Amino acid sequence: MISEEHFYAIALRECSQIGDIYFHKLVTTFGSAREAWERGKKEYKKLDGLGLKTVSDIGNKDHLKFAEKEMEFCEKNSVQIRLRHLRETPTILNECPDAPAIIYQKGNFDDALKKISIVGTRNMTSYGRQFIEDFFAETQLSRYISVSGLAIGVDKEVHEQSIRTLKPTLAVLAHGFEFLYPAKNRKLSEKILEEGGALLTEFTSSRKPDRENFIQRNRIVAGISPSTVVVETGFGGGSISTASFANDYNRDVYALPGKITDPYSQGCNQLIFHHKATAISTIKDLISNLGFHTPREKIEELFPHSESTIQLTDNQNQIYQFIRANPKISLDDLAQEISLSSHKILPIILELELLGKVKSFSGRQFIAI
């Protein structure tokens, strides 16, 4: 719910010299954004390290007008305003000293679920794509939220694989909600919201996707998760900054090694060489390090019998038999034929995959094996 405190927080954060760290110091000292707005300029000597220049813009009525306009935009466009000092922003992100004072959010997610950030180059190769596909396939029965940046390449693949395997996913944007960059990912952003994920940004609605915003965005991607996985990146790629932030925040960083001659593995190889990331040797080891169950462990939990004695449930058998009779049937066609929604079918298909009964292909097509 948007309140007066949100209004003054937006105005205070808009002040020219007040960044996230100074904002946090102000609201901690004065108890609220409103009190900081009304008293910060007069009583700045109460704050160590803040001079008159830092607080000189506090009280500027133009910022109040800006905050009013921003709140109107958020209410009109179903954007939630979340404040760090009210503990409304993601818990683990709040541990970072430079965590955003304000997060603008579309959609919802369960903050109690473990999160994993997966990032990489816009110029993803088949090697990176296969790794991401295999990772999501191997963690189908684990509960977590994926985090990435909605860029093309690795980010896009992470969000799409999350949706395919029914994992909520968070897209952290480098601009305000008046824009969607890149525009070609607009449908994907809508799908993320439809499938129970969320879009997050620290930028007010009118902020454009300027170059410097992307580095700033990357600290949220790193800070919001206990672990960051770098799939592919070249020397100096944006994902290097994400890994650097993750290291600064004492987060775990993993990197997918590659051939020294592959340009989009060189950044990962350098992270590993300089002990800034742990090399990913196998997906099984990565899953173990992340604290996820392997598929086999999960199967044994769900089906504590030998494979030969597993009996399919009625729903499993119905779907299995239909796929067996109609090889390469699509999810949409299957849902129409058996009069069951795709959201109910997909978890059953995942169980059949793990039991070795069904195999999925791109385009959400299936065959019995």
C-alpha cells in the first residue's frame, strides 16, 4: 500500500546529493523519510560525514511535485513501491550496504524462496544455451527463484527456461517502467508476470536505459541472491561487474569454464584463474553446492520404491498413454485433447520425465520413451 512515507521517500531520494547510502543514514537518524525531509537540512550536524552541501537540496518543492507524479504513475500502472527502511525490499538484498533505498516492482514473488542469479553475455553460444537448459532440467523438482537482467542472450534464456520449468523468475531492469529494453523482450516480460514472476527496478518511471544504469543494475542482481552463476562472458563483459559485486557482498560465485580460444569463455576463465569464482565442473556438483536436491534424490523422496515397481497415478498414466499414442504432441494440443489446463499438465509431465517415461523437446513437444 502506497503511503505518505513512500511519497517523502521518493522526494528525498530525488535530491541531487542523496544516494542510497546517505538516504539510509538520514532515515536511520531521523526515524522516517518524512522526518528526514523536514529536519535533515536544519539538523544535518547530527549525521557523521554529511556536510551542508549534501543536504542542500532537501526541501526542494520540485522534488515533492516529482514524487506526486511518480506515485500517480505507479498507481495507474500497478507498480508497487517498496522501501528498504520499512523492510519491504528483498531480505538478503537489505544486507548490502549500498542496497537501493527504493525498489519499484511489478508482479509478486515469495521472498522466502531461495534465489539464484544467472548471468552472461548477450552473444550466447550453443555451449551456454545447453548448460542453461541442462541446469533447469536437472533442478526441475527444486524450489527456487531465478534472477537475471532481461537482456538478450543468456538473460533471455534463463527467463524462458524458468517459465518452461514452472520456476518463478525475477527480471531486474536498468530503467524505469515507462520503457522496456530491449523492446523485443516485451512479450517475455509479460509472460514473466503471467507465470508468477516479477520485474524489479530501482529507477523512477522516466529513467531511460542509459549505459551507466546497467552496471548499477548489476549490483541488485548480485545482491539479491546468495549465489551468482556466470555462464559465458568475454573480457570486460557486464557479467564481470555482477561477479565483482557478488564477491564484495560475500556471495558465492560460480563460472562455467570454456576453451581459452573461445571469446565468450575468456571472462569466465579469468574469474576462475583469479579466484573470483569457483569453476563449474559438473551440473551435479553445482546443484550440490547450491544446496538443491539432485533429480535422483528427489525421485527417491517422491517415489520410495525401485523403478520397476513404480505405479503411475491415473493422471500420469492418462498423459503418458496419450503422449505415447501421439509422438511430438505439443502442450497446447495435449491440454485441448484431454481437457486439462497446461498448468496442471506440466508438473505431471515433469514427473514423467524424471521417471524416464517422457522426453521433452523445444516448443513444448513431448514423446514417450
